[in-house]
Amino acid sequence: MPITELLEKNCRLYGNDVALVEINPERPETRRVTWKEFELMEPTSSSYYRREITWSVFNEKANRFANMLISRGFKKGDKVAILLYNCLEWLPIYFGILKTGALAVPLNFRYTAEEIEYCLDLAEADALIFGPEFIGRVEEIAPSISNHRLLFYIGDHCPTFAEDYAALTADCSSASPIVPIDDDDDAAIYFSSGTTGFPKAILHNHKSLMHSATVEQKHHGQTKDDVFLCIPPLYHTGAKMHWFGSLYSGGKAVLLKGTTPEFIIDAVSKEHCTILWLLVPWAQDILNAIDRGDIDLDKYELDQLRLMHIGAQPVPQSLIRRWKERFPHHQYDTNYGLSESIGPGCVHLGVENIHKVGAIGVPGYGWQVKIVDENGVEVAPGEVGELCVKGDGVMTCYYNNEAATNEVLHGDWLFTGDMARTDEDGFIFLVDRKKDVVISGGENIYPVEIENFLSSHPAVNDVAVIGVADARLGEATLAIIDIKQGYTCTEEEITNFCQKLARYKRPHKIVFAEVPRNPTGKIEKPKLREIYGGVNLVDAQYKS
């Protein structure tokens, strides 16, 4: 069934119960606050801005937007782009679009004006709805995009080049529109992270979205009583599909703007959150804040928190060991997925497999997995190959990009571009991205393996390993290391620590600097290659 039926069900069964809560460091209308400012704000009880809506109001808002779109001529197959920070309006707008049979097209709120226009054109979007933080960027491209698409604005002081969302929807019917939607109908276009250039448009149907909701609930056992804390941006499949577990079960979710450790822990305590999904940097920041004494856990109500899980990037074993020391009663899960596989869940560790931390896990509910060589032949256990997944959550295609689609879709199998291996128990270990493998002196070196090792050093906060050009070896490894606040560390100390690694895996050069990550927590290795590609390793010898 289409994903919209879950919203209708929750409205019927739990209409008066809270569906969504929004918490901001301060009231957004008081002044325009950038996302970076939100992240840096120190939360205090007096500065919190909190709103909530019930399942009934959620559904009514979705219906009003849907009926407004229909009154303006929108129909099945049309496309509406969303450019908003996480807010209480985001998900009702998303579901309003789906209820018309149109496609929702979420946009990364960090896109430049040029990237916004590129994605609107690539997805062939018929409309854009945006918030006050994006007036400048949208105004910059309004002359070229407004002549063939509608612009809707949500917030105070609507600019002259757009139409006011609140005024347009105020008198629209709150009844559900009657639009027949099938599982195979197109539902949404998401965009790849774009770390290697302009992003690709990823097309999913309703069956795919519904599959992700089922998978999330099966993996983490959400019930009506669970409260999910959602911090990552909703334009990304990871945040949305984890929230789908709340949609599936009728549970409450809290949308949090701000990622400081104190803000996160305070929200868990005040909103009685039971499920917390983090990215690696946020988990590291929380643990470091506890270690420094910035967070006193005794001052918070955290006994109800039952599950912390992480996805979107490789998870260092040392991080989870530290977390379990601080929170020994928490369940833990690792989630693996791609936007092309409708986000997390095609592989997951499983809360019962904590002894296998380090693995990304086993095939998720309703998923099949295989690991193949360069000829598409399955490799033996223990051998490294490309991870491939198959299930109802695989994308339909890269929209308007047949060549790129044919590179990754082979029959029903999605070739992920991730190199992996299985152990003797069938657990899958992510080795590295296919394009990130470093070939040094004829040896394949997988940076993730070195990163995991270096992250176990007590002074290391974050680490990235890349390959840089080397006249003798072809490529050599460079480790970029971010040291924890309050710690000191030298290159000699790291070099000595690396003696436990095989000789050819030891970093050839070490740089102490910040490790850039994108909004989903993934290391931005193209940016690092751009910064450090000119590092001179011509005369470098193996560290020994």
C-alpha cells in the first residue's frame, strides 16, 4: 500500500496523540538564524522554542496542502521540491505532495543557488516550497526558475517573487483528496550526496517507501510508546526512513535543531526519548563532553532511553565500546544503506549482535545481499568484493540518467560501490568505497581499516585516510587526524602506535587537522584530496 495510508491510519487510531514535536534553540521568526548558528547555540531552558502537532492536525495540514496543489492543477507525476530546515511543517508538506500523486523532491539545504537550480531542472520540478533562510538563494535564481514553475514560501514576510503558503492553504479543505495511488507509482526523488560533483536524482516509488517503513520497524521494534529523537536533516533518506518507524507504529518523534552534546542529552531527558539515532561525530562529541565533565549524566532523566543506533558511515569499534561503558543498558545497532536503497536497513547489525560490533551486519528484513568480483561472480567468504543488494527498497533509476543507472543496476541488483567481505559467521564487514581504495606498490590498501585502527588511539577524535600521488609507489597513504580537545599528540607518537599495523598499511604521512564531514556524517574525501593532493611524498619511506 502507499505510504500515505499509514498517516491516514494514525489519524483514525491516534488522532489526539502527539505526532511531532519541534525544538529549536530560539524562536525562528525572531531573526534569521543560519544552520551553523543553530548548531553552535548553547541551549538554555529559557531559550527553547517548542511546538507540537497531533496526528489529526498532521493529516489535516497534509490534506490542505494537497488540495491547494490540486486546485492549482497539480496531478499524478508532477513534482514539488522542498527546501526547508527541519520544522513542524516539513513532513505534512511532504505527505501533502504524496497525497496528490505528485512526487516529493527534497533538496539539501546546504545547496548553493546554482545547485538548487541544477536539481530543480534535473528533477523537472513543477514547484518549489522554501523557507526564510533561503530567500537570498532563491531570489538569485528566481528570474530563471519562476517562469516555468511555482514558488511557494513558508514563513513571515513573503517575498514578492513567491506565493504565501499559509494564505494559500488556510481555506483549503482538510478532507483527504481522492487520488488513486498504487505501489508502483513514483513517489519521491532524492539526490545523491554530490561529493564527487553535482548530485544524481534518485527515483523511488511508493512500494520502496513502504518497504523502508516496514524494515525500520522490524529492526528496532518501535511501538506506540516509543519517542524517536530525529536530529539529521529530513531531506536525507536516513533521517526520513528512520522516522518511518514512528509513522509505522504511531509513536511520537522529536525534530531537534542543533547538535551540541548538551542540547541532545537535554532533549532526550525532557522529551523522554527512547530511541536516538546519531552520526559518528555527534556520538564522539557526546562522549567527549561527558569525559570533560561538561555533561553530568546524573542531572538528566535517561533511564527510558533504550536504543542508540548509528548509520551513514563506518563506525569505529572503539566508539561503541566507549558508549557502552557510559550507557551499559542501551541496545545498539549499526545501519547500512544508500539513498539508492531508500536509506538505512538493507544491511544492519541487529541489537542482538553487539558482539559483532565492527561489522555492518547481515541482510536486513526483506533484503538479499551478495559480494562479487569485478566480473560479477560471487567471491568466497573472507575475500573482498563489491557489495550488492536486492529488495523492494532499490531505486527505480537515476532520473534522466540512463547511463548512470546502467552502471549500478544489473537486473534487480544494486551494485553499491562499497567493498566488503564476510566472516565465518556470515557477517558483512565494510572495507571501503571502491573509488577510495589506495593501490600502493601493487598492494590494495583500504583506508577504512586504517581509520578504524587509528580511532582506537585515546587522543584521536576523528581520522581520515586518503591516497596521494607518489612517484615510486603510485599512491601513498596520508592520515588526517583530529585530536580531542585537551589532548596533545605528536607524529612520532602516532607512528609508534602504528607499529601494530602491517608495514604496507602504515600511513606514510600524518597531518593534524580537522576532518571535514558532510551533513550525513560521511568524510568528504574529495575535499581532502583537493586540500592535500599536493603533499610531497616522493622521497617518503615506509614508517618503521
